[in-house]
Amino acid sequence: MKLENGFDVRAHGILRCALLLFSALAAFHAAAAATPAALTAISGGGQVATLASAFPQPISARVTDASGAPIAGVDVGFEVDQCNSIAGGSACPPNSVYPYFGDHAFGVIATTDADGVATTPAPTAGSGAGAYRVFAMQFPESSTGTVLRADFALWQVDAAIGVPITSGFTGAWYDPDQSGHGLLVEVLPNNTLLAYWFAFTPDGSQQAWFGGTGPILGNQAIVYAGQGTGGRWIPDFDPADYALHAWGTLTFTFTDCDHGRVDFASDIESPPWGWRSMSLTRLTHVAGLDCSAPR
């Protein structure tokens, strides 16, 4: 058998073909891994702003591949959903009522960073009170790909909203007209609010609870709520069966020490929960805490 530099020529050829094949497969898998497979709302949904004023946060969404890894350099379009108010109805009000981005633009394109996150400028509230939807979309390079979408809720109110949220707002809250379900709220360090809503499923078949934590931004707090599934009562609880899924946003504002409201928006994948608001009245106080005191 002829040798070149100590290698069998035939074996060397087979090895070379194998390396080329593996290189091609690696390139294929790398390309597949870089294909956007999910677009997830990260932050900015659930915000409340007075008419014609800026919302506290920009809107952000993350693009990931099939393995969940973030993808950089992907263009994501963000657009105000005109003529489709969250509150319902098919009337098309004037453009001036809608929230908008800089220079009164109702759409903006943002490119994902190294973490796969695309972020808009902070939106500004328009002239119409109500709940409005902003959606993010990522279009595939080929016409046969799947269009990815994430939704965000924005509330516009026509009155000065809220008082500062201090530690004294920690406690139980409910709507007296709907006694039987309610929320536990706790103000944490670093301008963070924890809230859990103890309620029932939309079809009334069982009890349900959901909640989480989120930032206190001025006179409002936006909690990014999750809901667990797969759990069972002890001793049959198995952590491996439990999963936490994004539920949506709970946005809190308070008009005084004993009254407020929660604006809620479930994820678009869970339409039965809806996008609405509920009045809040304090049910319990925590001893030694004064809601008028600084945080």
C-alpha cells in the first residue's frame, strides 16, 4: 500500500471525506441553530401612563433559536395595533389617540443585541384613554417560515395616576364587589414589588393562583406573573413535574393608602384570562408600616 508521510493514501482520502462531511453537517446545524424559533416578551408590557406623557419603560422582546439560545443581529418590528383596541370594538379612532414611538411613529424596527433582545424607545401615550396593544413581529427570511409574534398591553389614563408605592402598601387587597378572591402584595428592597393573585380559572373549574415580582417605576409597579402547572399535593409532589409558565403582567397603581387598581393582561396564548382592570381596596395592614412613609 502506497504511503504518503506515513499515511495510507486510501485511508487519508476517507478521512478527508469524513472531515468534509462533518464540516458540512456542523455548518448545517449551526445555520439551523441560528434560525429564529421563538419571540418572547421580556419587558415593557403592562405599563400605565397619563395621556400625552411618556411610559416609564421601553418595550423589549427576545429572539431565540430552537435550543433556546439567544440570536444577535435579528431585526424585530414593533407596531401599535391600530383599530383593534384591547377593550373590543371595531371602530377606528383618529391616530392621535394611540400610543406611539418617537416622532409619532406607530412602528419601529429594533435589532437584537448579544442577549437576543430587541428594545424600542420608550413609547408615549396618545390622547385617548383606554387599553392598547403593541405587538412585536419577526419575519422569516424565506416565504415558508413561521412569523413570530409577541404582544404587549399599554394603558392610557386621563387622570394623574397614583401615589408613591411605599412599604406600607404591603398587605392583602381585594374588590369588595368580588369578595372571594384577591391579592397579596409585598414591597421588597430595591424598588421591587411581589404580588400573587388567588382566584379561579376562567371556566370556574378550579382554584388558581399566579404572580411574581417586578419593578416599582415611579407611582406604578409592573409584576411579571407566572403560573405553575404539574404540581400535586404532598407527599406526591415531584419538583420534576412542576413547570412555571409566563401568565402575563399585573400593573398596580394606588390613589391613597387604602385604594388602588390592578390592570392585568394575560399572555396572548391564554386569551380566556383577558386584558382588564380591577379596583382594589385594602383588606389588611401590616403592623408598624405606614404607607405614607418613604420606601
